[in-house]
Amino acid sequence: MDVEIRHLRAFIEVVHSGSITAAARRLRIGQPALSRTLTQLESRLRVRLVDRGPRGLTLTPAGRRFLPEAQAAVAQFDEAVASVGADEVHATLGFSWLLPPWLPPDLEPWLRDHQPALTLRVRRTERPLEELRAGRLHAAVHRLPVVADDLVAIPVGREPRVLTIARGSRFAAAVDASWDELARFPVVLNRANGTTTPDLWRSRPKEAVSCVDFDEWLAYVAADRGIGIVPALAAELAPHPGVTYHPIKDAPEVTVSLVTRARDRRPAATALADWAVQRSRPARRQA
């Protein structure tokens, strides 16, 4: 079975991008060449990994089983290459939409003191955990619970939640509502990387509409499709002329975590994890 690392990279990128066309663009190769590479991988494994339909690509059961194994193999390969190559110069930290403004000023002096050869590099991505698993990040900022044996999440801060509504919204009564009372209103949910899920309430609210990234979420709220609930940081970093932000009575806070891969021995990954551990200790600072 002559499977090469390029086959695995192609498969992973196709899954992440959702189509051959998008994956080919990201990999900077031709679409026919990428299709052949994927077909070669399936032929050599003697199993179909993706179904190609009119609505795009979907993973088969075999593909879902194979994806984490492929990601682990590529990450291990990249680590092996890095271990005999040049020393790391960047500690690359991924985030999906809101980077806490306190994080770089806190982390950069710590790196200078403990790992002076490293400089911090931050990168926005809609799929930070997938990028982390693929070895393209050393750590990721994450605001949702992480339940995975291959990842370690270390709490590094907490953020209050705020209500977001359209200007002149028909849901204006939500401004004076308590957390439990907000369940009476339809909610716009960001299913990809949002911090608010229906199970946070004792009485589940109605889902007005769901989306897959923060910008789309903000557009739906501005269109008055429903109310939105986000970390308070959004009011500062993501102002929008069509929405207003308001504090919420008794809202549960958002936990900000730094996530690394378990058993990632790269110096930059270890350094970021060490910083997160020291920040999370008992005299925990509030973000």
C-alpha cells in the first residue's frame, strides 16, 4: 500500500475546504491533479473516503474514521522534519474570531523571559482546532468545552456575555430581560465557533437561524432575524452600525482556553502550554 504524505495532505484539505475546487486553490495545485491524488488515495486504501454529490463532498463512515488518523500522521511527519531542521522561531497561536486583547501583552514578555528564541505569531482561522490537529498551529484560543483525547484545554481567562440586537429591533424587550427570560426570544446561533448554545438555558430558546461564522452571525442579527449573545469583547472589537450591545443580568461567563495537542513536544507548543498553566493557577486573573 503505497500511500504518500501528499495523499494525506490532499485528503485533509479537501475535507476542510468542503470541495475539490476550494482545496486546490488553497494547495495551489490544479483541480484535476488534486482529484487524481484523492482517487489514488482511495484506490490504495481500497475504500471510498468521500461521497461526491451535487451539494459537494461528504465524508463516508470510512472517511470519518480515517480523518483523525491522517491528521495525526501528517502532524507526526511535520514534527519529525522540524526536529532535524532549523530551530523554531515562531510560536503560532490560532484564533477563530475574537483574539483577547490582553493575551499578546501577557504572553509576549513571558516568551521573552522563558523562550527568548521564540516570537509570538497569531493567525485567524475559521477552524483553529483542525489547524491545530494538522500541526499548522502550536496552540489555539478556544471558547467552547473541548472533549477530545488528543487535545488539552487550559483555562486562561473569563469573559462576560452581552446581548446583541438590531437597531430598532422588534426584540427590544430583551434589553431588560434576565438570562433566563432571554429564552423567550429567538436566538441566532453560530454553529461553527459561537460561544452560545441552547443547552445553556434551563428552558431551551427557539433557534431563529444558524450560521457558520461570526460575520454571517452578525449580519443575521443586524437583519433582526433574532437576538444574539456573544462575549462582551465583540462590542469593542466588532462594532456594527446595524446592531447594539447590552449587558445581561446573571449571564454565565465565557471561559477562554488555550488548547494544545496532547504530547506535542515541539518547543513552541510546550512554551505556550507552560504559559497557560502559570496563568491558570489559583490567583487567576480575570480577562
